[in-house]
Amino acid sequence: MADKWGNVEHLQREKANFLTNYGKVYGYGGRIDKMQEEEFSRLKGIVYLDHTGTTHYAQSQLDAYTRDLQTNVYGNPHTRSASSRLTTDTIDQLRFRILQHFNTSVEHHSVIFTSGCTDALKLLAESFPWEDGSVFSYLEDNHTSVLGVREVAAKEGATIVCVSEEELLRCSNCDDKGTLQNRTMTSENNNSMENCEPNNSVPCHFPAETDTFQGSEKLDSGNATSRSSGPSHLFTYAAMCNFSGRKFPLNWCSKIKRKQFSLCEESRGQWYTCLDAACYVSTNQLDLSCCEADFVALSFYKIFGFPTGLGALIVRKDAEDLLRKTYFGGGTAMAVTSNGRFYIPRPNLHDRFEDGTLPFLDIIALRHGFDTMEKLTGGMLHVSQHTFSLAHYVYLQLTSLKHHNGQPVAVVYTDTDFDDISTQGGIVNCNLLRANGDFVGYSEVDKLAALHDIHLRTGCFCNSGACRKYLGLSNQQIKDNYQAGHVCGDDKDLISGQPTGSIRVSFGYMSTFEDAQFFLDFVQECFVEKSPNTTGAMNGQNEQYYNTELTLAPNVQSTNEGLDTKDDRRETEVNTRSTFATTSATLKSSGLKNEPKKQADCLQEDHRVFLEKEVEQKSLKDQGLDSQTHSVRDSERSVPQSTWRKEEPSGSREVRVPAQRHLTNIFLYPVKSCGAFQVKSWQLSARGLMYDRDWMVVNESGVCLSQKREPKLCLIRPAIYLTEGVLQLSAEGMKLLNVSLTGARMGDVEASMCQSKVCGDRITGLDCGNEAADWLTRFLGRPCRLVRQNPDSDRDCKIIPIEDLVLRFRGNLVIDSGQAYEEDQWSEVMIGQQQFQSRGQCSRCQMVCLDQATAQRSKEPLMTLFQLRGKKVPFGIHLVHNMADTEPCCIQVGDEVTPVTMATD
């Protein structure tokens, strides 16, 4: 991990200091490094910091589960065969094991299996006896899945009350009689936490194994309170906030049931509590012998990574009779008639509520998850201490980072000082700041993190209440942001300079110090401004580099599959440029040979060739560069290289804009994410350049592969031979592969239909056969196939705001220009006699940093582009051809380019 920054001494020094302070609670007695090597080798080389989203499964966990399935025969539990009885008995044993993990038993609780925590909350919402007079109250810091309960409750006549922690504890929203006023979703002044001060006086504390949660009482064998007449009410909150990692007191459950809060003391009827424990149980021990929650919802993949799609609703025995169920199915009935409404449900709670056949093989996998977790860590107490030590370290280091002017680098969203493990979990949530105090958008951080193989989470994490509270957003601001185009899960990170979300770092039981330190080094390297007029990516730690082509004028980057847009109706990317190395390519040939093709005749006059050379020499001269500055790759690759040099003291550079602009390069990318194919002239169609991105490589699941997932794709060189009617693929060490341009058609016997998804859009494709699949599989070392988009289908062009476009593709057209980024202002472009309309700027992603000759990834040019162009990293524009008729038409190198510039304010 240290060699990523090339400073092993720095890592060793920081780790020694860390172990001095946290060595007693970090790493399970020194076993963490061996655990990482043996159990999580697949994480080598990446920094995974989204354990609240999902943690990862251990290798021995999967091995044990596989042996179990290979050894035993499990049958459907609804039959009476030996294999069925084995399944039933195993599931019953696992119910006991689950309750044992939470320090309770079948005498006090029941386990209902669900598809996850959300499904458990939905089941509770639909089964709770809501009526007029019922109250559903929930804490502001809650997951969206809890907010959904209110819709069911409100439909049945319940009153909805959302409270902040301050209001719950301090009664800050009471009337003259001391009664808390109901706050519904229509209130504009609700959920305010602006005056709530965190408790900064608690010393750092790691509990001993005998410690219990503060203020908790042991359960009685009977009801916590006697049942009273009147409607039933429900209060729901998260044991740990998935936004900030704040742990809320578990003894609130008993206080709510005993009406010790003003929220419930005046209400008639019985109060029940539901604990959303999905985030909490991933790294903490939930002791249900001390916590009086009537209902607990959780997901198991949060604890040990596998299986997914399996959760549970744990119900206290004295609350079982409360739940009502209407639908029944599968094995939930003891007796039922088909031509009447006679139905007798099964007596056990889980038998009544688990409709249909359980996912019994997934449930069986739980045993191996619990066994592996216990074996590797020694128990959840050690997991809690381990993850908290990492979060505490990151918090202290992050809050101490300063820019050159003393301004903080980060604002951390927390109600604690990370001093007490009983109030804070292994989550650090923050936003980064520039030296002038402006926020850095989380999308910018996300893109650079991906470039450094850091996996973290950005946005609001399905917790709008916490997001609203910590970011200081009002309800009206959230509505205004939606009107401005921001929706959950998008990358619209700043509106009017204010963040719409944040950055979350969360640790799991296999996280290491190296993960934490690498994230801190990443922030230091990329975002700490060391001196005025510099930012982290170009600060004093590293020598300053920049791309002369980026600072003088845009250019097609040979690595650019990384353009973001949702439109794959052949939008063509155009870049302006000051200098470009010309390479040869083939348009036609008279015969196929197992050697690189010579440049064929193109549809242009000799004066076109002369004009191209003249433009090339003029561009080189204008930049003060000679023709030897660029290294030109061979014609088979047809991909230019960028010129990088150390930054020199710069005065004013004179950039001359040519009197005329000309098209200097045309690139095709027949196979998505594979190499470029350069031509002098090419035919246009209603979908753009003919054969451009007609093919794609998919994995065995039908998922389209890009260079993000498979960097070696860039080493595959495609070429189109029109005379022979073939697409030819070449790669080092491989025989040439010829694929017919016309063979895969609807109705062909050998062509099979398949579907894939390209940047969010589902498309129909035609499989190109086993020969192509075998060739790709051998070269890439993984099962994959070649698929051609169905020529008879088309994806409509989506005219949507450019910030929402997410399709990644590389440049097709290169235009000479002495003015950098002037294409940003173009609305229409005439290339020769052909008219194109601009669809806006192209946003770059980390794929621009993949060397197309070696498939090696680096930080440039994305880092430099961030500094020059801002967080969306625009570079080039999308063009759509305005085809007036169906007659064939083409463009060619040397065509004059006449842009129409948009009016500016």
C-alpha cells in the first residue's frame, strides 16, 4: 500500500505512532495483517472504505459454505423427506444462533426472516395495528426505509411526529402544558438541530468486556409495562446513524415504553419501539437482554458480507400478539379451503409471517458467517474497538489538516468528539474545503478517489434527515434543490456553492491502518493547498507537471473512454487542438494480410493532404514545438501520445487563433473501450459515424466491460475494412480475428439475441459467435463475448442537462485551433457541408488516465484537468449530426470547420 505514494518510511512512522496510541484495541492482538493476506487477498491494492454500505466476506467463510453444500443434501423445508427435515432443523438451529449472537433466546424473542432490513420495516408497517389516535413517531436521523413506514401509518389514520434528539430529550418544542407538539412533514420549521451543542466533555473510553450500555436495565420475564386501553403507538429510531456514526442510547426503548418522555406521557394507549439496527450490528454488539426494543430490523450482509438479500425482524415475545397479518401463502396455513374463506394460521410467529419457501440455502450460509466472524475477531466487542480506533484516528488527523493560510481542510459532521465508543461508531462523515473556504464538491472527491482505487460513499446515504441537519438545509432548500435538478444518487454536489451531500468513510472488521492512512494521504496530496494559487494536485510535495496540450488548447486524449453522458445514439465527440501527431490508417484495401495495413487511398484530393500537413506544421510552429516533440505510434495503434513536461516559469504566452479551422483527425472506436481506428475520410449515418461503437465486449453475465473494469481492452486494436466487409481485431500475441460487418443480423440462424446495459440504458445486441468469444477470452483471461448492437434498433437521443449525462466514450473528431476550450461556446458546427449540433460539454472520468499502449493507470491527465477545468472536468463537446436526407454523406480530414458560437450573458 505504501508504494502508492512511494514513501514507505512515512507509512512506517505513522503506523508506529498509531500503534502507540491504539495498539491495545486495534488489530485483534496483531492478527489483522495475516487476516488481510489470507482472507481478503482480493482487496489487495484497493482501499475499501464503504463498510456501512456492505462489508466483505472472508475466504474461509466461502470455503466452509461451499463444503457444506457439497457435503449435505438440503431439500425444500415444506416436505417431509430426510433432506427436507435437515433443512428445517438447520434453519431452526440458526434462529437459535441468531438470538444467541444478540444475547437472548427463543423464550424472549422470535426471528422472522425477511429479504433485508427494509423488508423487515415494511412488514412491521403493514402488520402494526394503526388506527385513529395512533401515533407514529421517529427520530430525525433515520434511514429512508423508516420514513416509508409513515405512509402506511398515515393511511390508517395515525398521527405522524418527527422529532430531533434535542426535542426528545430537552422538550424544546413543548407547549405551555409541557406536551410535545406534533410535527408533520408539512411543517416548515421542523427538525431543527441548529442549537443542539455536542457533548465535548466525555473522555475517550473503551469498555471492558463486562460493560453494558449506559442506563440499561435487565429485562423482566413479563411485560415492561402493563397493557393499557387505547390505541397502539410506535417510536422508531436507528441504534447508530448511518450518516454520522452517532450511537443513540438503547435505553430510550425502555423510557418510551414507560412514557418517560413528553412525547408519549400524555398519550392514551401503549407505546412500542422499533430499533433499526442494520448499521449498528455491523460493528457493534447488540445485547437484547438489556435493550427493551419490541422490534429489531437488520440485514446480515452488513455483518459479514454474505449472503445478501437476507435480513430479519426480531420480535419480543410480549409484542407478538400485536401484529396483524392479512395475506397468507406458502406454508403459513394449518388449514384452508379454496371455495370459502376458511383459514387457520400456524401458531408460531415466524410460521405465520414467512410466506412461501424461505431462501434456505442463504439462511444456511449464516452459520458460516457467524463462525468465521467469531474465529477471526474474537467477538463483536473487539470489532467495535478495532473500527472505532481507526475512525478516531482519521477524525483527529482530518480535523488537524490546514491549508497554507491556516484554514481547515475539512468539516466533519458529528455530534461527538469521537472520545467515547458508546456514543460514536466507526464512521467519519465530512466535506472538504478549499483555502478560500469554498466547498469541494463530493463528485470531485469521488472521481479522484476512484483514480486512487479508494472506494468510499458520497451523497446523503438514504438519510435525508441527517443530511438536512448536518448540512444545515431547510425543507424549502431541499425542494429548491430538487427543482434545480438534484435528485438522490446524482452528482449535482453543489448548488449555489452549498453542498447537497457529503463524503462518508466507514470501517469494517477487516479494515487496516493502511486503509485509514492512505485516505488521509489522498486528502493531503490532492486537496491541501500548500501555497497561494496552488491546490493539492499541484502542490509542493510533488514536482509540478502539466500537459502543454491541456494548457494551450484541448486535444483528443488517447485514453479517453471516460466521457460522461447517457446518450449512445452516435453522439460524436469533438476536441479543438493546437498540435497532434498524425498517424496512418486504412480505409480500403484489396486484400487481408496478417500484417499491418498500409495507408489506403482516401476520398480527398492532393491539396487536402497538403493542407493537412500545412495545418499540422502551423500548429506546431504556433506552440513553439518542432515535429520531433511528439512520439508517433505505429499505424496499427493509430493513437497519439500526450506531451508532458515539467512546469517552467511562465510569462505571457501568445496564442494565435488560426484564420480558418480545419478537421485534422477522425477517429473511430468500433468496439467500446478498445483502441482507436484513425481514418482520413468516413461516411456518416443517422447514428453518427458508421460502425462507431457498434460492438462491445460483455462478461459472462452480459455486463458491458469498459476500461474501468478491464484495462487490457485498450490493447485490442480494431480496424474496419469496407471492401472485405470485416471488422478486424488485433492484439499482441494473438492471431488476427475477422468479424463480418453484415453477418450478425436479425433472423440469422447463428446470431443469438442478448441484452446488455450501457451506462444505465438497456440495449438489444447480437452475439458475434464463439470464435470471437474464444479470442477475447484468451486475450483478456476471463470469459467474455463480443456483442454488436442490433442494427435494427436505435436508442433515442436524450436531450437532458449535460450534468446528468453519463455515457463514457472517446473522441472522434479533432479540430485545429489556437484558442483553448473555445468549443465550450459552440452551439452548431459546420464540417465541410455537414451540420452538427452541440449537445454540450463532455465530462471526463478516471478512464482518461489509462495508458492505451500499456494498460497502466496513472493520476494524469485527470489531476491536471481538475485544476484547469473544475470538478466536472469538461473537455470537448458532444455533437449530433443533423442529417437532412438519407443520401450518403461523409466528412474528411482537411474539411473547413465553421462554428456558431452561443450568445453569452
